[in-house]
Amino acid sequence: MTNIILCGGSGTRLWPLSRTLMPKQFVKLFDKKSLFQLTLKRNEEICNNTLIVSNREQYFLALEQVQEFSITSSIKYLLEPIGRNTAPAIALACMLLDKEELVFITPSDHLIKDKIAYQKVVEKAKILAQKNYLVTFGITPTSPETGFGYIEADNEDIKTFHEKPNIETAQRYIKKGNCYWNSGMFCFKAGIFLEELEKYSLDIYNTSKIALDSSKNNNIVHISKELMQNIPEKSIDYAVMEKSNIVKVIPSSIDWSDLGSFESLEHEIQSSKNTINIDSKNNFTLSNRQVSLIDVDDLIVIDTNDALLISHKGSSSKVKEIVNQLNIQNSELTKTHTVTHRPWGTYEVLISTDSYKLKRIIVQPNQRLSLQKHYHRNEHWIVVSGTATVTIGDETKLIRPNESTYIKMGEIHRLENQGKIPVVLIEAQVGEYTGEDDIVRLEDDYIRGDN
């Protein structure tokens, strides 16, 4: 059986803890492990192979976190340039596999704590999937949640799918006793799913096949952006599950959470120890700094290096509105933390103003940045440790600790580490615009676009 891990996510619901380039599945909240890593390890015990479907920008985060574990199963990657929802992602993944291969599809950002119960429901699903059913998992609800879709069922037979309800409707579902949260997990044969997709959503089937046929099929499959844009954007539920007559559900009590809000996160991790409450109670804080609260109750306080969120409990879902406003302002705060991970290493923004920016850049051994140029800024590089190989125009030279170099606006240049220890340097950018989208990549080892 192959575990297809879906790694999509915009990083909005847990902002500022998560960002577009560091969504919640990659944030290490659980004993220095991420939800993605927990998913990987949990499913490795029940699957022979792993196929990770990821946004192209997040591939290097996934790769880095995979390499931190000793994974025995074989791992392949399917990289999407843009997200088109779950139906195309699953279709593309299944088209890579043998038609008889059982697939177990799981989001990468769910927390499941009852390991034994989890393995039991997966075994039940496998039996049904071998009989050519499409199997989904319905989570036994513990409260009338409005953030989930519901599955109404008679044992394993699905009666109907329900959209996310209001609170009154959710309470009615709970009283009925045969309604389950829609988990977004599935199990079936790859070929059976594709047959049903072709039957009920032919446009997704055809455009996905064209996109995959035009991609190289190896351990890393890159889908063309142009062809990906042609695939209709639709969830697996709308495309197939709500239409097919061969769908079954496994009722599941597995201590599950999708951690879709700070209120749900509070149930799983403790507040920061460096919090002092004076005549204050029932507050949830996450911060590396000292937090002191006086005469306040029921607050959520999320403090990162570059952003602070304060919300009443029960209102943190409105964080999406903050993200929308920041996007209108074209703020980098929705995209990345002060430390940004790149395939070659990391960079940290130390100071940022309208006319200059100061960064600390770390390039890992045997890695290099793209061959690039900028239209709006000049750059000064000062090496702090390691030896940098720097190409500017036709000249390549070594820059050692306490040495520097200067790159004029418009000059083609590249930074490389050919040594055995990380290169650490300070970069000073000076110009009328210092945004990350002022990068024109001419050559790139990691097959990225201009930004």
C-alpha cells in the first residue's frame, strides 16, 4: 500500500505561527517534530511506499524534514506549481501508480494520538478497498463543530454528505448519532478511483492525464504550471465521493484533530512557561519572550519575531481577515518568518526599511544559489565564516571570513559553497526596492521560477 501525503496549505489559519512558506504541517510543535513528520512515521508502519504531493515551494521543507528521520519506505515526490484542490492532486498521484495498488490518502497536518485504534480502522478500510470500494474515514464527533463537513451513515453505508453546518445544524447532527466529521482521509485502489473520476469528472481526468504525460516520471515529478492551470479546481468529495455509488465509510474513534484553530491547538500543547498571569486566567500564550498578563481572561497570545496576535478565545478564526488585509498591503508577513528556508540553506532578515535590507545568509555545503540578477538593488556581501565561491559576470573568486564583495544592480551573479562547513555571510541590500520578487533567475539547480 502506498501512502499519498497531501502537503498543500496556505498557512493562514494559524498565522502568525504558520506562513505560506512555513504552513502548520511543517512547524515543529510536538517535541521538536512537525505534524508532517508525525504523519510520515505513523503511516510508515502500515504502508510500503510513500508519495508526497507538495507545492513546489514547500518541497525543500518536506525533503529536509524527511531526511531528519530514518525512513525505510521508498519515497517519491509529486510537485505542483499551483494548488488545484484535492481531486487533481489525488488523480495525478494515482496516475503514477499501478491500477491495482492500494492507496491510503492522508493530509499532512492532522494529529492522531490513538495509534492502535488508527491501525485497526485502516485495516478495515483495506479490506473494503480490496473489494473495489472507495473508502473514507468518518471521525466520531466529540462536539458540534462547524468547521467540518459531516458524513451521515448507516454503519459503513453512506446516506449523504453534508456541508459545513451552522451551530444549530451541527448540534442536530450530534443528537442523531450517525453523523461523522469528514476527515479527508481515503483508501482505495488507484485504478478504481481513476475509473470513477473518469465517469463523474471527465474534465479533471483528461487534463490531469495530459499534465502528467508531459512530465518526467522519476522520483521527483514536476508538473508544468501551464498544464496545471488547465485542470479544474475541485475537491475529491465534489468530484467523485458524493457522486459514486461504491463509497463506504469507516466510523473512526482515533483521538483525531485537524488543529485548524488556536483553540484546538491549546488542547494539544501547553502555554509558554515564560508567562506570568496576575489576576488573569484561562489564557493561551506561545512566545519565546517573557509574557506578562494582568486582569485579562480567555485570551490567545501568539508572539513571533515579527508579528503579534492577540485574540479572544472563540474568535481566532477571524485571523483569516488579518491575513487578507496584509495580502492587500503586499506584506511579506503572510509569506514567511524572519528566517526563511530555501533549498540551499536559510536567510534571516535582520533589518528591513524602504531603502535597504540587512540579511544573514547561511549556505549549506555543496549548495549554491541560482545564477541571478536584480533590477532595483545593489548588494554587499561580507563573509563571517566558511569560504564563499562568488561569481560576478565572467569572474569567479573566493571570499573568505572578514572579506567582502559588491554586486551592482543588474549584474549577473551567484553565491556557492564548495566547502565542507556552512558559509555564513551578511548581505546588505541598498536600492529603491528590496522585495524577494526582484530576482531574475537565469539558471537554477532547483527548478524554481523567478521568485
